[in-house]
Amino acid sequence: MNIQRIGVVGSGTMGGAIAHLAALSGFQVILCDVADAFLNKARQRMETLMDKSVEKGKMTADQKAEVLSRIVFTTRLEDLKPVQVVIEAIIENLEAKKELFHQLDELLPPDVLIASNTSSMSVTVLAEATKRQHLVAGMHFFNPPQVMKLVEVVRGFKTGDDTVRQLKELAIRFGKDPIEVKKDSPGFIVNRVMIPQFIEAIRLVEEGVASPEDVDKAIVLGLNYPMGPFTLQDFAGVDIGLNVMDYFYEEFKDDRFAAPLSLRRLVRAGRLGKKTGAGWYDYNK
């Protein structure tokens, strides 16, 4: 299949950025969400990012306009019919994703690939909501997709070899470096390693061993990570981390994935990270 048109469902932080990445890579893109307000915010984020590139001389105003011209913003799932691949990037809620996959399966031509940007949930379960399980896979981008090089291409139980090949080739056309996750295991590779690190960092603070600031400094300077675990949780969304931990615990029934109580308290208090102005750190000060 010669993939030229990409559909993206969900215009939030990840979905909007994936659509932007696809347009920057020369693809025709249809970005779909439930309300124009969400789509307008996604377009504003794209324009702000490209305006900075224009100021730095990395892009011309004409190139910016050309990229935006490749994107159709719509609230109608029906508008996705011309695409060859749809990438789902809605909220990390399994039931919501299953319902969307069922709708897409009923709507799209039978040869269209459907990929999920889920960071942890079962691709097999999502595929079972369709009649095209061999054409369903995970395609997990990392935030921000325009910058981060890695894409995890994840096999569901019935994902076809050709589907994996096509999605890996698509990631390369996006300028990314894909890896194949051969088994549908919660969290895939990166989150399977990262989430226990988050939990252990929080436990260090709960036990009074060190402050969040010093844990972050230790990890950045001692392990050469670009940011520490508390800064990263705030950047990604504290609530998303909690959701992933709860999902891991439900799947594995293993206490090493049990979410620390202090994390749950933060979420209950509405301190969800930078997006709300406060998480482990207070960004309003």
C-alpha cells in the first residue's frame, strides 16, 4: 500500500502533534476530534511551534502555510474514509478506545490500517473490537512527537507481519526510528521500564530519604537522564502516570506496580502537573 493520507483521531497534546508531524513529513492529514474548540487549540499549537521555526530561520512563512494546507480539521469521523492509515490518540481509557475502534471498523474501507498511540493498553483487546484484527497494531509515539525519535510498533495477538512492516516504514518516513514490540505486554518496553522507576522515586520521598528536587538532581547528574522522574511526571501528566500504574497492577497483580498513596493524593487534589499549574512542583510560584 502506498500510504499518502493519514487520519488522526484525537487532537490533544499527542494527537495534534502526530498530525502536525505527518503534515511536516509531506502527508495529507485528516485530524478529527469531537469539538471544534479542541481542533482550534491543536491548530494554535501547530502555528505557535512553526512561528518559532520561522523566527529562527528554520522554516519560511510559505512553508508554514503549506504544512497547514495539508491538514483537514473535522469533527466528522466519516471524513476519514479516504485515508490509508488511522492513528488513534484519544484519552487512555480502554472502553472509550474500544468503542472508537468499533466505529472506525464499521466506517473505514476494509484495507485501512488502524493504529493506537496508547502508551500501555492492550492492542489485542482494541483489535478485538474490529473485524480486521490483522490490520490493527500499536504505534506509540513519545512526547513531543515532532522531536522524539522513537516509535514503538506493537503487535497484537493477531497483528499481521505486513501491518508491522508498513507501520515501521511509515515511522521511518516520519523521520523516526521504530522498534518492534513482539508481544502485547502492558507498557510495552519504555513504560514497562519507566513506571517502576517513578514508583521507586516516589517511595524514596515518602520514606524521607530525599526530596523530589534532590531525587531529580541525582537522576539527571548520576544517570545522565535529560530530566528527573518528578519533573518528567509533571511534564507528562501526573494523572496519566497513576492511570498506567493502576492498569499495570490490574494486569500483573504485582505489588511492584502499586501506585504510592502520595501520588494518588496529588491527583485527588487536582495537581496533575504542568497542565494544571502544579503537580509534584508548583509552577504558579
